[in-house]
Amino acid sequence: MGFSITTWNINSVRLRMPIVEQLVLKQRPDILCLQETKVPNELFPAAPLRALGYDHIIIHGQKGYHGVAIASRIPLTEDHRQDYCGVGDARHISAVFERGNRRVRLHNFYVPAGGDEPDRTINPKFGHKLDFIEEMKLLKANGEANTSAILVGDLNIAPLEHDVWSHKQLLKIVSHTPVETDGLLEVMKRGAWLDLMRQHVPASEKLYTWWSYRAKDWEAADRGRRLDHIWSSSDLGPHLQRIEILKEARGWDRPSDHVPVTAHFDF
């Protein structure tokens, strides 16, 4: 039995529903996780997703900012939202699904971007990001009995040297500063999470999921960062078949600056 899950920061789901539909028709993942939906729950465009077979949808949104959603072909239970840093932002949602006699807890995250200046004394947004990551260190991949775990989302940090186009030039740029990268690696270590995107791709190889809107020719410049992630509990590692980064989606009509990332499993 196969299973696939896609994560995508869509940067306004109502604006970009046509390319969400394009993705679904192309790849048909069992579960689709979206971030930065930018819509309150009552206005979320669920009808187009249900028309494509995603009958199980849970959402955690707010007007104009943030927002996460899970759309699934298979039943979801135990809808849960964690209010990280206690500020009321819609940045996390989780649910449980069952596949191949396996119970799996799925987390979908949108970590704060952190602003432009990597100094919390002058940039509260950066401080908020660091506090958010600190709270994530409590999240365990093996935290529930008889339950596997998958964590996906736009974590807004490129943790490894080759997760960015230039390690040296980005060391003082938010998303790749040492305090951020060390923090995210500590989240993985303390929580016993596997970085599935690097399971079959060596750390010495460049790997990106985001290309800035500011680039005149994003594809030619190829100045990317790996800001989107798929992690799992250790028991799911052997079942990973492949990870697919749909780079072509960055060139679709009215694109997000992030592209979809899909994990394929053999359960």
C-alpha cells in the first residue's frame, strides 16, 4: 500500500486555488498540508478540494495572516491546535490518520519568518521566532504510545550548509543564522525527528524549496533556500520511498515563492 503527503506554503489559498488544483490533478497526494492560507475558517475554499476527493479538511486560519490547513482523502481525527508563544496566531494544526494498520499523528506548522534583522533586541519578530523554536523543542516524535508521527510545514529555517545557495553570504541573513539553524537542529535532536528530505539526499548536495519573488529571473539565478520540511518518527524512515520537490511550480501562473514537497511511503 502506498501513501503520499504534500506540504506547500501557498501564500494565500484563495488567490492561488487554481494552482492548488493544478498540483492535485498532477500528483494526487493522499494528504495535502497548506501553510500561510491567509483566510479565516469560514471563508476557506473547501468546496474545490472536496470536488477533487479531499473530503476530510481541518483548518486553523485567521484573516489576512498565517493559517494552516490539512486536506485529506482519508479520515482525520483528533483535530488539535497548539497556540505557540500564546499570541493567538494560527500557526499549527495536527490530526491523526490511519494507513496500513498504522496510526500516525500529523503536525502541520508555519513557523514565524522573523523579519529582516537577526537581532531580537531591535527586532521583536526575530525574538518571536526564536521563542517559537524554543517551544517546539518540547515536541516529541515518539510522544504518543503506538503512534508514529509526521511533521511538515514551512519552518522558515534552512538548517544545513547546502540548504542555501551560499552558506557564507547568508550566515547573517534571517533563516540561516547560526542561532536559528542550531535551534532547529536541536528541535530535531530533542524530539527524535528524522529529516526525511535528507534521508536519500546527502547533506553535501544543494536542496531548495523557496526562491524569492525579488529575483528578476529566479530560475537562472537559482538562489534558493530549503525552508519547507518533512520530518518523521524513526519507525517511518525505512518506509520512505522518495521525496519530490516540484520546482516547476515556482514558474506556474501567479505562483507562491515556495514549491510543493511530497513524501512517498510504502505503507
